[in-house]
Amino acid sequence: MVAFKEEFPYLRTDSGQLFEFNRDWLHAAITRAADEAGYPSWWLTDHVTESIALYLHLRNDENVVAFSQLSQTVRFVLRAIGYKEIVPHFTPSPPPISISLLDVAHHAGAGYELAFFSLLENRIHAVLEAGADNLQLCSLQSCVKNLRGAKTWTRACDALREEIVCFVREKLAFTSDRARLDCSLR
């Protein structure tokens, strides 16, 4: 992956997984840390989030920044502005990961549902191995129509959509060792 100079660099986890920077994710992580430190509705959350975003935007000499380096930067900023009590509570997980079900269907080939489910299982497994706690599966309707080879929605499409939803639920149900995993399917 190449990050263009006018964009943010990608974030890399210890496992090597790459993620796009997401302001909402960082804002939520800072908000959660401030809440846990006793600062509900902390008035500096927006400012700290935008400062870190600007810092990343200006780091156009690097295409990839280590996730741990971003975490250290946020901790440094919190200490520098006099809120070191928030630092121990700042333990962000990787940003939300989005998987396009349509892309998975394209890789499987039209009409090859078994290949689709195998590829989807591999992608879900890779996301969970990376330690993500927020998974977004998108383009469900387009994916189903592609796999069915349908131009319009049919009852067979309804059945396949339900099968995909059940499959995802089943794969995520075996992640009981995780404290929390948010998943959206749209």
C-alpha cells in the first residue's frame, strides 16, 4: 500500500497489518481514556484528536507509522498538556477494519459461493488475529447479487443474504476469548 503525500500515513500493528487512520476511532479512544480517568465529556478531546491528526498529516515523509508510535505520541501529548493521569487509560485497539463483501465475491468469482465463504472466513480470521475490536462488513446486497448473478433482488438473494449473516455470526461467536468485538454488516 502506498499513502499519498496529501493523505495520512497508514498505521501498522505489531503483526504487520495495515490500517487507515480514522479520526473518529482516535476520538473514541481518547474519550474512553478520559472517562476512565475521571474526566467525562473532557473538553480537550476534540483538540487533542485534531492535533494528532495534523501531526500525522504533516508526516508526509513516511507512508507507514507504527501503531505503537502513534500511541506513544498520544501519550506524550497528554503528558505535555498536563493530563498525565489519562495516559494509563489510553490503550487503543487498532482502528475499525472494513471488509468489502463485494470484493471478496469478486475474488471468489460469480456463482462460487463455497470459494466466497472460504475467502470470507480467512479475512475474518486475519482481522481477529490483528487484534481489531471493530469490524465493518460492507456491500452485502451488491455481494449477494454478484454471487447469485442477479440483476434484481430475488428470494434466492434473500436466502443467500441470510446465509452470509449467519455465517458471520457463527465465525464471530467463536471469539469468546475477546473482551469485546463490534461488528456491523451493511
